[in-house]
Amino acid sequence: MNTVKFSTKQLNILVEIMHGLGDTVCALSLLKGVRYLYPNARLTVLCKMNAGRDIIESSRIPVDEIIVLDVYKDIYITYKTILNLRKHHFDIGISAGITPVKKSKLFMKLCGVKKHIGFQASGTNKYDYDIHFVEANVKTLGLEFSDKLKPQLYVDSDSDEFVESYFKMLEKTKPIIGLCIGNADPSLTNRWLRIGRVFPKAWGITKMYDLLDLLVKDGNQVVLIGGSQEIPLLEELNEFLELPQVVNLVGKCSIKQSMAAIKRCTCSIGIDTGMQHIAGALSVPTISIFGPTNPKYIGAFSDCSYFVEYETDCKYCFGTNQYVHCNHRRCLTEITPQHVMTKVKFVLRQLYIERNL
């Protein structure tokens, strides 16, 4: 594999992380690795959305420039951005470990990168290795993984001040559960035409309703977390929104503010979404509901990550046609709110024991 070597020469480096929020969190290890190898380099990072920019900024990794680019969203803007990138005359180009090989090679060529390094330059990507996304992003640099390279996020004071008022009504002596109610980013039945949306990792708002009911009845306080796309789901949870032990932050927070909210929680519950990766990078215990994706490879990367799964013969279909076209989703539909609640009680008990040792 064509890897980088430590150098004191100041170079101009482009790192491409045009992926979802969870993938961006996992790619923070790549940025840390680049900074370790090239502490004096000028580092430009490409991310897919403004929320990705927020994540990179919240990592406190020294980056010279962050450019937001969704290559599928606007061809004209993509064209202009690539022309601008060519003017940078990048010495080195590196893609996140999960970027498809052909896409990475073509993009780096279009950007005029002098030397393309990493998995894709050698014809492979993360999926060719039996390792987690985080470790893959380190391996693509030719480095051995260490705890110093794990993803870490930090809450800024303005965001923390914003969410403080929402938490004032909650009792600090009782558990505060962050419940991420979303269905995760959709996949597309036709990726080229960008049509036919499905939610392969969705657990469903009905089960979230039942889980919320169990959490409240067990004496927990709950903070509902989600973006503007989750606002319609609140209609199913109306009866809980007036309860003093339930705080609704859905559609009210930026990514940085959502980080501040999760950081104040005892633990975070959700499906395989970017918010669970964010919680893990904030050292908040996560309880994640997994079905078609394998938590061993793409679960929240932390020492306090817990997973709820159901065994089926067709498990872990991510990367196959079944992932999008499955007509039963038993890996998810067979997981009950009580299954999740059992894990919640276990995690809360473990946290209580650790705090009282």
C-alpha cells in the first residue's frame, strides 16, 4: 500500500471526507493521523454538509480550511469547487477509508493532486479489511492505531449555555436519557437518479413511543433529540411532551448544540446514526439498536458502547441488494422496546457501580 511517511517539509494536503455524520466522526482519526505525520502541513478538508464542518471544528484538530461539497447536489457548484481546488496544487490527497476506489481516484485526479495515497490508491478501501471504520482510517495512512488517535469531540461554551436552560428543570440526581428518535439517513433504490428512498436502519416511531413509555415509567428523565426532519415524528409522542421529565429538543438544536445536550445525558439511545457516534466521541455511554449493519465495524467507537441486536440468518446485509430491498427487516422488527429497556437497566447499573467504587 502506498503510505505516507513522517516529514518536516511543509506540504499542501487535501483530505476528502464527503460522507455522513457518523462517517465524519470516524474519519477524525484520519485527520489526527495526518497531523501526527505532517504537523506543519497546510490541511484542507472536504466534507459533505455543514454539520460535518461542525463536527470537524468540534474535534479541535488543527485544520486550515474546511470546504463543504456534496458532489450530487449541484453539478455547477461541484465544477467550480474542483476548479478552485486545482489552484491549490495539492502535494498529497487522501480519502476517508470508506470512499469507493473509483470515486476517490477520479476525484483526486480532477483536483490535480500530485500524489494520491491510502487504500484507494492501492485499489482497496475499508471494506477489504476486517476492522472498524476508525481503525481503517488510521490504517490507510500506514499507521498503527492507538488511543491517541481515537475520535474525540468537545462542547463549546456557547452551545452548552444554549442547552442549559432546557436541563434546569431536570433533577441531576436521576438518570437523564438522551433518546434519538430518528430513522437515520435514507438509502436510495436508484443511487444514480437519487430516487426511491428507504430507511434500512429504521426501528420505527411506534417502538420509540413504547420505549419512551417504559423509560418514563421506570423513573428516568428523557431528552428527545433529532433534527428538523424528525419533527413530524413528534406527532406520535404528543402525550409525553407536556411531562416535566421529558425535554423536547427535536428540531431546536444545531449539531454543536445537540452535542452539548448529549454530553449532559447519562447515556444516549438510538439506532445506527451519526448522533450515536457523536455521543461515543463525547465519552457518553451509547445503547444502539442494530440490524442490517455490523456494530463490530461501524458501531460507536468507544469503551462505553452497547448494542441491542436480534439474530437472523440474513444478518448484516449492508453492502448487498438485500440492504435496500429487504421486505421483512426481521433483524430490527424482532427487537422489542423491552429488549432495549433491559440493556438500559444494565448500563445504568454499571454506571452506578463505577461511580460508587
